[in-house]
Amino acid sequence: MSAYSIVLFLHLVGTLGIFGAFALEWASIHKLRHATTLAQARDWLRLGGSIRQLGVPSMLTVLVTGIIMGASRWGMQGGAVSGRRVRDIARALPHGDGLVPAELAEKLRDPALVVSGWVRTALGLGIVFIMTNKPSTGVAFAEMGAAAVIGLLAGSAPWRRGRRLELVEPERSDA
């Protein structure tokens, strides 16, 4: 077994970790958008710590191993929106229990969270596509541009439909 094989293995494990973090983030975003009580919102915000604990080391692993592999084999061819919003939500979350206040509910259903998630997921898939197909630098940049556009379109689809999804009031339970 070569050092390169070990680095490639770590790179793929890091990639799996990134997509695991994406899955946790999607679950959190979906549940936050439908939270009707402060306790529900708080529970789903706690998942953010798990996302960071998995996502940050995974991204660093992918970055470091990608640089190592790129430098050794192919030469030097080598997420801010939602993080800030989730921190704002965490700061705005009141202590105690009860229903989610209207101004907080609006933050929980911020379309930028969905758009950001779609763009990063599409870019991640674009990177995996590039890793498996090894195109020229120009084609790789074009593919990443296409991935970004696809992510933007996918993430903004509910927004373009008159924000119908944002305007539907979630069912509130007093129980």
C-alpha cells in the first residue's frame, strides 16, 4: 500500500463526512422551517454543533489531502451565508418554552438557508464529478460554474413560485 493510497482513502472519507454534514444540515433546515415551539427550534439548532463537528474536520481533510494528491499527481490544479444566519437564529432564540415568535419564525424560514444548502450540495457533487472524470482546468471551471447555477436554480425554485412555501403557516400545537 502506497502513501498515495492512504491519502486517497482519507480524501474519500473526508468527502463522505462532508456529505454526512450536508444530510444533517438538510434535516435541520427542514425541521427548523416547521418548528412551532421554541423547544423544537432549540433542538434543531443544537444539531448545528454536530454539523460543525463533522463538517469542519471533513473539509480540512479533503482540502489537505486534495492538495497533497493534486501536487503529487496532477500539479497545482486545484459555506458563509447559512452559518451567519444560523448564528443569528441561535442568538435570537429566547430562553424557555412556548411558541416561536413571528419575527423568529421568519428567520427560521429564511430562503437563503435553502439556497445556500442547494448551492453547496451542487458544488460538492460538481467536485466529485471532477474528481472522477479529471477534465482539463477550463472544463473543470465550467463544470463548477454549471454546478453553482444548478444549485442556485434548485434552491430558489420555491422562492420563484411566489414564496408559497414560506407563506404557509405551520400547524401550531398547544400540547
